Amino acid sequence: MIIILYLSVAVIAVAFLFLVISLSKTLRSVQTTLDSVSTTLTGVETQMKGITVETTELLHKTNALAVDIQKKSESLNSVVDSVRQVGNSIQGLNTSISRVSTTVTEQTEANKDKIAQVVQWSNVAMDIWNKVKGKRNQQQNQSPQIEEENIPKRSRMYM
């Protein structure tokens, strides 16, 4: 029985040695993996710092752009208000012209008999004027013409 006991202890010792060797190989493999992970995390940390700096710059640029857009929007609002006021002025002008046109039309309709009489009298006056003018031209053409040859010419001589 003692031999079985020695054999058992020897088997246990060999098993323990096998366990220690396996555990050592596993720990070395884990150590290699952890070193790789550590290197990767260091690279990721460096990249994250770069991303953080770029993100901060982008945020500042975005804020500046938002402020610029706000200013331009306010400027555009004043332009839109001015255009709206011009539109209102033009609409008021159109309304005024429409009223004047309506008033002129109404006055013309109300006074069309008088206007017709004025047109008739002006036509009569033009006819009379043309007849008087025609008679004057006719009288001037019939008057004796003085011949320029018979008129003595004066010369101016100064001594």
C-alpha cells in the first residue's frame, strides 16, 4: 500500500507539474494578448486625443458659423422688411391710381355732353382759323410784288 501511496503522490506530482506547465503556457499566451491589447489601447487613446481636438475645433467652427448665419439672417430680415414695405407702397400707389382712374372715368361720363360740345366748338374754331389763314395767304399772293431790280441799292462807304 505504501507503493500505491507513493505512486499516487508521484501521479499527483506529475499532474501538478502538467497543470503548472499548462497554466504557465496559458498565462504567457494571455500576457502576449494583454500586451497586444495594451498597445492597441495606447494607439486608440492617441487617436481619441486627436479626435477630441478635431471635435473641439469643429464645435468652435460650428458655433462661429451659427453666429455668422444668425447675423446674416438678421440682415436678410431687414431686407425682407424693406421689400415688403416697397410692395406695400406699390400696392398703395396702384390703389391711388385706380381711384384717380375711376374718378376721371366718372367725371368723363358725367361731363361727356359738355366735352362733346367743347370738341365741336374747337373744330368750328379750327375751321374758322384755317379759313382766315387761307384768306390772308390769298391776299398776300395777290398784292403787287415789288421788283427788287427797281429798288436802288445803297452802299455804305465811310470816309
